[in-house]
Amino acid sequence: MATPAPGPKDASPITAALNRAVLDALPFGDTQDFDDARRGLLAASPEVEIRNAQGRVVWTLRDYAFLADERAPATVNPSLWRQARLNLHHGLFQVTDRIYQIRGFDISNMTLIESDHGVIVVDPLISTEVARAGFELYTQHRGRRRIVAVIYSHSHTDHYGGVRGVVGDDDVSAGRVEIWAPDRFMQEVVTENVLAGTAMVRRALFQFGATLPRGPRGQVDAGLGKVTSRGTVTLIPPTRIVTQPIETHRIDGIEIVFQLTPETEAPAEMHMFHPGLRALNLAENATHNLHNIYPIRGAQARDANAWAKYLNEALDRFGRDADVAFAQHHWPVWGNGRVREFLGQQRDLYKYLHDQTVRLMNHGYKSAEIAERLALPRSLGGTWHVRGYYGTLSHNAKSVYQRYIGWYDANPANLNPLPPVERGRKYVEYMGGADAAIRRAREDFARGEYRFVAEAMSHVVFADPANTEARELGADALEQLGYAAESATWRNAYLLGALELRQGVPGTIARAPVSPDVVRAMSLDLFFDYLGVRINAEKADGLRIVVNWVFSDLDRCYVASLENSALTYLADRRSEGADATVTLERAALNRLVLREVAFADAVERELVRVEGDAGKVARLFGLLDDFALMFEVVEPRREPRTAPGRPGS
Ligand SMILES: [Zn+2]
């Protein structure tokens, strides 16, 4: 846009009043959480600011100094402000005898369990730089202890990505360090990161607000923690897999009862109970907020019913014998009575969400109606740890609905609506033109009808993205919604939406980052699936290409066929009539996927051998799209955005 866009605005009187009302509605006098978040603090680095090898800051709490003020400004929901202050606690904490946690070094916690001859690390954060710094803080205060095992509680990046910051391949391959993980861990890690990776990384910017400025008019928190660290993401595959519903192991003198909890917060996840220490680690299934049945970054909808079931089983099996419950985010809960109450309330939260959504669904309510109608049961409304700082009842209810009956509300008027641009144009036409729509929207804005103003202005922007007035009014509406939101993820989404309406899409990051460790861990099947989702159907129209792929060091062969613009494959098959046979080692494949080498160069450097029609193979690579990360979200996609894939790209 030609003129400099206006920056964040103040809270409107209506938003300020909404936020003030929160102060009366919730029990702010209950400060138990602050006591718990501080309890056991052994050491903190005064300024948690961590840089990578190039000097770039990958984690800092310095920008959150504004949260020192106990009173929320009018631009932040006081309930979220409280959570944001709680999440600011950082350092090394003692949980109980032998159990310590590093908190505030990333969005997640690293748990350290002192075993007979060393220490067990549970969840080494997102990136190596913060994991190393956290472990260093631990070492300074508890002495240098050898890491005997790493446990990944589940398959999300914030629970494994920093692993190479604390252990190396040598230690693992020599058997000096065991790496434990729940069943299906690797499959889930890799599939979540690869096929839908670009879309999720872009959308995650809206969820976590990592690129938003920090401050009372910007990002204050992510609900589950401050924000995600931005260092080097790694992965060392597990060497020990928990496959049974309950498995008990002794790791260097520490007894651990693993409870698998598949299809809960992550598809592969597990709780851990330490009978000798009377301590229960709930991974990420019971934290100090309502979690996500569906994170707004995008994911497959999770199973709220299974979530409740596994929490109930944990309560039943371990509740009597636990004096402390903790998780891989937030702070612990101490005392057997409180542990049981906490677990019971968390269980009921997910069960209530599930059952009431399904009940209303069977009464014929549509997902938007259920989301609007569902409120916490009165008995839980004043319980801080069930509030929606991360997930919300609203978007979670829609996700429960979606898991059972999908996106369609069964009203045929919604079966095949016009897509956003065409719909926007018709709405604007029906509203009497853009100027008339904006005029009415200003009146609604003054009345605090921000939800509809945001929607109406979105139609105008999709009809005409150059309409500055509509963009600004839409941004103003999103901003007020963000200021009033109790959920950090909603606030981040609204505020980033406002920012992009005002300033457009920043074009800084070209591609979604892919961890080399994740690429190395991809199965060959997944590699061909990944090629398939990059085939540009229009360019592939009418082509038929059959290629044998021989992985010489693995003794595996695949035949991949392109026909009808679809790439299919069969493992351990070879086609006699193939156009070409490509022979390569797995390491060369990794380099191709990571774009360290282009296909043509790989052939030239004899990393890849092609027999038969090499032109056809080059043609196949020429059909692959590249995905640009920073696609438009709050305005129409600019076409054509994607550069055609070069042969070998
Ligand atoms: Zn997590």
C-alpha cells in the first residue's frame, strides 16, 4: 500500500469494558498458581536470551518485561494477562526428590530425573541452542551428570527438536544413551512435518504469534508458554519404543510406569508414573489450560473422548499414589488431594466438551451453533486450569463435530458455495457496493459488532484487495477481537491478521524450514507421497512416465508411475517397460529432498545414475511445484504465485 499503514490502536471503550468485566467474573484472588509456578526455584538466568552460532537470538524473555505490571492494560484480556505472567516464570525448578524442570527456556519444559549414575532427560525442547542452555543451567546447580536416557513424551517438535543440544549420535549408537518414545512416534513425527508442512508452518505463525511484535498491543503469550524458540531443530530416532498400554521399566534405578495415550493431544503420546518418587508426568494431556482438539495451525482433529479416557485411567491407576503431577508445559500441582482434583477436572473438561458437542449435534445443531452455545459447566467456570488460553471451547467443539461428521453442516446452501473472491464480489454487490458496506460497518464497529465487521470487511477485501479503507476497518475489528480474547492463540491470530491487512504479507522467509534429521527419517513410501503432492497436475496433463528407483545401499526398489496427473508407486516392484531406471543411495535421496543438490547436478556428479530415457526423468522433476511459505491468508492468493519447478529443483 502506498501510505504507511497505521500501527496498533488502543482498546475501544467497548473492549476496555469487556476486559474490565473479566476482573469481576473470575477469582483473581486465588493466587495458588503463582505459588506453584515459583515453588522449587533453584536458579534463573537473569536474562534468558539465547543465540545460535551465528549470533541470531533464538529465544529471549527480555521482550516480555512489560508483563511485570500486575494489572492488565485495556488491550489485553486480564485472564490471559494472568496466564502470560505465570508463563514468564523461568529457570531451574525442583519438582520433588530427584525430579527437576527447566521452564521458560522454550514453550515447553525439559524435565530432568536424577538416576543412580546420571540423569534422564524428558523432552529436550524445540531447538538445540535452548536445550543446551537449559541443561547447562541444570549442570551449574546440580553438578555434571551423564545423560543416561532421553525420553520423548510425544511426537510434537517442542518435545524432541533440541535433542542434539544434549546428546550426540555417538552416545546413542554406542548404547551409552537410550532414547525412549511412545509407539508410532517416528511415523507421526515425519508425516506431520512433511506432507502438510508448508501450510502448517505458515498457519502456525497465526497460532503462536512468533513474528508479531511483543507488547500490550502485540503478542503477550501463546497460552501453553511464551512462544516457540527459533533455533536448530533436530531429531535422533528412538532406540526403545513403548508398545504396550502399560509398561514398567527401570532406567538406571528409576522405576517408570509408561501409560500409552494414543490419539490424545498427539497421535503418539504417553504418561509416565514414578512410583518410587510418587510423581506423575502427564506429558501434555493435562496442563494449565484447555488444550486443543484441533490447533488452529491446522491438524487432524484429535479424539477428545480418548483424551478423557486416558486421563481417567491415569487417575484411577496412579492417582492414589501421586503427591505431585506435572507436565511438559506449565507448572506442577502438589499434594495428593489437589493432584486428584486437578486430574478429575481436566478429565471432565474433555469429556464434557466431547459429549455435549455430540449431544447437540444429534439434536441437529450445526457446528457454529454448538460453538456459540457451549460454555463451561458452572462448577468449572472459576477453575483457572480449564480455561481456554490455548484451545477454546468454541473451536474445539467445531473440531469434535468435524471428527465425527466432517466440515459439511448438511444445509445444501452450504454444499457448494462460491469461493472467497467470487463470494466477496457478490456480497459487496448485494450490500450496495463497497462504500455502502464500509459505511454500515463503521456504524457496527461503533456498536462493538467486531465479529461481523471483520467478516463483512473480509468480503470487501476479497472482492478488492486494494480497498485500503476496508483493509483498515477489517484490521481494526480484528484487533479489538484480539484485545478481548482470553485465548492466546486467538489473540495471536487476530493480531497477525490485522497486521497483514495493514502491511500486506511480509516476503521474508522463502520456504518452510525442514529439519535434515526429519528428512533422513522419512520412509521411502513417504518420499514418493511427498513427490506426489508436488506434482503440478496441469503440467502433467497427458504425460505418462514410469521410473524404476533402485536404492542400491538399501536393496530396495520402487516403481513410480505418473499417469492421469497422479503419481502412484509400488514398493519392491520393478517395471520391465519403465522409461528409465534411477539408481542412487539413500544419502543422495536425502540431499535431493533437502535441495543440497539439484537432480541434474546429482546425475553429473554421479550421485545418481540414470539408465534409459534420462529426458523423461528430468521431465518428471520439472513437474514438481515448490511451495512458497508466505502465502496470502487474509486476502486473495495472488496467482500465479508458485514458480514452476525447474528440472532438478
Ligand atoms: Zn508441547
